[in-house]
Amino acid sequence: MSYTFETTGAGGPWDKKYAVLDPMGPGMRIDDFPDPITYTNHPASPYILRPERHKLADVAEFVVQHASRRGSNLTFHHIQARNSLAQYAPGPGRFDNDPREVLKSYFPIFNMAFFGGQLVDWSKAPDRCAYGIKVELIDRARARQLGPEAYDFVGITNTKGVGDVRVTTIYILDRRTGAEDEDYEAIMTHMLGSLAHEMIHAMIDMYKMDEEYVDRASHCTAWQLAARAIEMASVEFDWLNLKLDLGREDSLLVETTVWGYKFPREDELQVMGLNPIESRLRLLSSNGHEALVKEKAASWKEINDQLSHLTSYSRHRVYPLRTFPLP
């Protein structure tokens, strides 16, 4: 059933729109109760998660807790990630390989370091596995096949299902230009930030229970907290030697300027680790590009409409991260 969704009043959360129900209709259906995530404290298998059975806040908190472990609290998955990285890139030149190989190598490293190994690589999934993740590096020609003007994004997460099997594909745009002065390591670091960004969407899509009467911003507070924890971990894990940028503030501005969610209150920005003054100044600056924003929004809508027709499981919208028109 389709609903019209509206934002809450001044006191409600910034990242939610609620269904407007027909007063003559049957009323709200009671959703199933979500399952809690089980923390076993066993080093080799410290968590138990079930697909599509947990609250969004619990899934995000799981990412925060795992990515925030340090020192003696590191799990077997963190050690696996460190060992895998040492084998893949023992010294300088870690990004010398083809970008597809870099993404292929870093996906399991990020999965173990940030997501507790809970994302299933579709290429390595056991037979009849109902869930899996694929990562695809695409050029602008392939991007246009996903929808008109699709060259304006850096990452898309799209899930489609056939029967009980669901496959999530993470598309990462190849940002190389071929210029002589191109900083390849900076570009690959940028693309790895996009990969981590989309892996959060994939994690949420795999384990979050649906909310029938709520239209929640894709880069909501829960997503922001998970992204912030990963950004901090990427710096504090000295063995990772990366400083990832997941485009948190740009994503928030797209949610509010394009998709019509309320701009967060000062206390909400502080919870997400965003500077209230700087964020509001950037919002005011972005409003000065109103005509361009509307033009871009029209193209994104067409892309999303096409993606939604691929399957009823397509849940993630397209966001042009870091290309949003800002001064």
C-alpha cells in the first residue's frame, strides 16, 4: 500500500516522515516486534544478527560498537582485517592495482574491521544463501545505463530480490580522469570512502526490519552515527592508514534540500557530530543554488523511479555525494 508522508512538527525528529492515513481506512497494522541483536562476548563469534529482524537504531549501534573497539577489545574480525591488509598491501604502492582489485580487496577488510563480518560476499556465499553483497566499479557510460544524468553520483546501493534470495549491488563510480597530475591515491581513498558509505546502507538494508508507516531519511541520525564511527576508526586504526570521508554533511544537505526532510535542530546536529554553525551556513549557501538543485532533483527522481521498477526490494535513493553544489 502506498501512503503520503509528511514531516513532523517543530519538536519531532528531523529524519522521519509519517504516513497520512485515510480517516475512513482500516487504521494502522501492528508491525512485528523486532529482535534484539545478541552480543555473545565470544572473540570468534561475538554477535548474532538475523536478516530483516532488527531496529534500525540497533543495527547502527552494532556498527558503532564494533568499529569503536580498541586495544584489548579488538575481536577476531579486527585481527583478520589487519592480517588481510598486511598481506594485500605490505608497504607503499597499496593502490597500484586496478581499482576493481582495490575495491575487491578492501571490501572484506572493511567488512571485518567495521561490520563484524556480517556482510556476505555474494561471490563467496554458500549455496542457497538468501542474502549477499556484490561490488561493481562502473564508468560514466555504465552509470548512464542506470538512469539519465546518473554520472552525478559516486555510489549507489541497490537491492533486488527473486523469491527468497536478495542480492545487494554496490555501484562505485570510477573517479579517475586520466589527467597527468591526477592524485591516484587521493582518488582511491575517495572511492574507498564511498565504498564504506554504501556498505552501511547494505548493512541496514540486510538487517533492518521494515517500518511501514515511516519514511526515514536514508542518511538519518542512525546512519550518521555509524558513518562517524567508521571515519574515526579509519584514523585511529593506525594499521589501516586511511582517513575515510563518508560524505556525511553533504548527504544530510541533500536529505533536507532535495528530499524535504527538516533541517536538524542544533542538539540533533551535535548528536551526529556535525558543527551546527557550519552546517547551517552550508545550508544557506546551498539554497542560493535553488534552480540548479531543482534541476538535479528532477534527474535523480527519474533515476530512482527507474531503479524502483527493477524490483520491489529497491529501497535506496541515489545521492550525488560530494558533488552537491556548494561554494
